Amino acid sequence: MAAESSDRVREIAEVRSLAESELSEQALERGLDDLWEGIVLARYLDGEIDRGLNA
């Protein structure tokens, strides 16, 4: 699986004309944003936060 991920990173970086390190940073940021949104949504659905609260 690690080899497959490395191949994907190389190919996406090439298509987007980015350095692999820059692409990895963007992927990490996107993944963290997605995980954070999941936490906020779960807290909202559990009634821990309301719509007016910025997380």
C-alpha cells in the first residue's frame, strides 16, 4: 500500500506541476480539515455545540 501511495503522490505532483513535498503538505492539510469537520459535526449532532458556536 505504501508503494501505491508513493506512486499516486508522484503522479498527482507531476500532473499538477508541484513538488512531491508540496503535494504531501496539501494532502495533509486537506485530510486534517476533513477530520476536524467530522469532529465538529459529531459534536453538533451529540448536542455538545450549537449552530452559533464557532469551533
